[in-house]
Amino acid sequence: MNNKLVILSIAAFSLTACKKEAPKQDGAKPYPVVNVEVKNIVGYQTFPATIQGRVNNDVRAKIQGYITQVLVDEGQYVTKGQPLFRLETNILTENAAAAKAGIGAAESTIAASQAGVNAAQVEVNKLKPLVAKNIISDVQLQTAQANLAQAKAQLQQSMAAKQQASANYKGVAANIEYSIIRAPISGVIGKLPLKVGSLVGPTDQTALTTISDTSELFAYFSMNEKEYFDFLEKSPGATLPEKIKNLPMVELQLANGSIYSEKGRIEAITGQIDATTGTIQFRVAFSNPQKLLSNGNSGSIRLPKAYDNVLVVPESATYEQQGIVYVYKVDKGDTARNVVINVIDRIENMALIKSGVNKGETIIAAGIGGLKPGTAVKPKPVKMDSLVQSIKPKF
């Protein structure tokens, strides 16, 4: 009986030991996987921009006076020469009448002076043959000639007085014309800060309004010195004009996030670095056929960056440790192995890879937060495009 009890105890102990030694099997977790693809990708560098009309012209009064009429409204399109404001002209009208009367008086003086010249000339002509025949003395002829010279001088003075009177009249008439303030260019009326009854003049600091030619607009943006030289190095061409000519068309992102329908072209780059900001300014021309853009709008210029035949993985597949970027490859079909990758850019939730993975290799696409190298995984293939689109942020 004792032997039987010992045998049963040994058997029970053996079963217990076997149970303790048996490893606990954890099932491999499923992970979404994708194949490394090669794509043609276009990304964008974005720079804040200010928008101005092709020509912006301040409208000012050429004479001093009170505004009696405002003939346009803010935002109205006007053509060159169109009346915008009228100024009070009562005093100018009186001055014009006086100047015109001065012309009439000068003309009367000219007529009288001309008559005096004619009479003096007749007297000289009459005395000359008498002097020649020694009928009268030469003194009488000299006196007559002196009278003729004086008469001619008075005529010249009268004619000069008429010219002065005419100039006075033209000046007053011009001021009357200046009392109608006209559009210097065709364009859109800006703000109208001055109303009827305001006293205006040519030395006023505040313009009556600003007219902007918005048929074409200029967007201005800036790069810092490093961005500028990087930009030049990547732009084709030997000289700056050649580089500008070869630049691709750019996009304008409006303040609401939408993309303007017309593409623009970089036309000019300022020739020096701004000492205050350390930046250099670019000018982009945009057509404005629908007149949707206005002087003073803001937005962002988007410079395209094209990558041809570049390796791409979902950005969600990458992680970083101490400045080094990794992805997890699927090794032997069921094991995660991390590898270092060289990321050259990140565009639309995709990481563009220079090295570290090859086309067609399988990587874990998402959910890698708690993953460790050597962990068993159960691959679940997904399409990269659908994955990238599913995590695209909503604006």
C-alpha cells in the first residue's frame, strides 16, 4: 500500500511539473501591410503672399476746394478719364469771367495801339520826300520817326498784355477743368474716405481714393537666404534670368484654403536681400478674368516640387528614435523587423524614401506604436492609396 501511494504521488508531481513547464502560446496579432511602391509625386512649398493690383493709383485733387459731388461708389469699375468728384467752382467762375474781360480789354488796347502805329507811319511817309527836297528840315522827320517807334513799342506792350490776359484765362479755365477730378487709369475704386463738403487740396496726405487695375495681379512672397539658394540650386538654368524663365507655373491658395483657378508665373526676383528681414522677394503674375481677386487680398503661393520614380510608404508606417527614422519590414512572412530609412520628403501622408527599403518589399503600414523587433505578426494586405486617403485630415 505504501508503494502505491508513492507511485501515485510521483505521477501527480510529474503532471504538475509538465503543466508548469509548458509555454504559454500567444497568437500573432494582425497588422495592415503594404508593398513599397514607386510613384511620381508632386509636393508643394508654401509661402505667405500679399496680392496687389498691376497698377495702384492714388487719386488726389490738383486744386483746393470743397467736394460738391461724389460720382462713384466703392468697388465700382471705372474707365480712364471718367469723372469721379466735382469741386466747388463759384470763385473760379468769377475769376474766369474777369480773366476773359481782361483779354477783351487787351484786344481794345492793341487796336488803339495799331491805329497809333498806322498814323505815325503815315506821318513818316509824308515827311520823307519833303526832307529829300529840302522843303522841310530833317528834325521834323526824326521827330515823326521817334513817334512811330514809340507807337510800335506801345503796340508790343499791348500784345504782351493780351498774352498775359490769355494765360490768366487759360490758368483759371484749367483750374475749372481740374475741379472735375477724373480717373487717371481704368480700374476698381477703393475706399472713399472723404465725403461731400470735405475740403481737399494737392498737399493732402489722404488720397481721395485709390484705383487699382486688377485685370492682372501681382502676388509677392519672400524666402529666407537659405531657402533662396536651395531654390536656385534646384532650378534649371545657368543664369538667374534663365532660372526664372524655366520655373514651373505656381498656384495661389486663397485665404479660405481653396486653390485659385488661374496659375501664375514667377516674373521677377528682387536683386538684394532685405537687411531688416533677411529675405528676398519674389513677384508672381496672375490673370484675373473674373475679377475675383482684389487689391490687398492675401493667400499663399504653392511652389511645386516634383519627384519622379520615388519609393513611397505610408507616413503612418514610419517612426523615429533619436533622430533616426525606421519602418517595420515583414520578415519570413510573419515576423516584424525594423530597418532604418532615409526620408527625403513627406507629402500627403506619404513618406518619400531615398534608401532603406526596396520596391515590392512588405512593410507594416499602421498601428506600430507597441510593436517590437522580432514580434510575430499576421499580415493583412491593404491598398496604400486607400490607407493614405483614410487618414488624410479633413479641413
